[in-house]
Amino acid sequence: MIKVTRISGEEIYLNVLQIESMETIPETKIKMMNGYYVLVKEPADSVLGQIREFMHSCVIFED
């Protein structure tokens, strides 16, 4: 899960496996698999960085 901040200031945790898409409108709009949208303060690059960190913590990458 990743932590993001809604436009209202509320911090929430999202399941990265349920994220369908993201767009910048200028805030970041995250579309979930159930069709629900979440508008967050973090830029899309920051959210993508959190997703990468989460995925790397779940999977062992060997050289």
C-alpha cells in the first residue's frame, strides 16, 4: 500500500494492485479498478516512485 494525501488534506492508503491508471489535471487523478477516482496532492512522479518502492519491497531481484 502507498500513502497519499487527498486534496482535502486527509491521508489515505491505496492498494497499488487496485490502481488502474493515473493522470495529471493539474492535481493527480488516480482511477481505481472499481471505477472510483481519488484526487491527490502528490505529483504523479511521486506516486509512481512509491509504487516502485512498494514493488521492490515485495519482489527479490537477482543480478
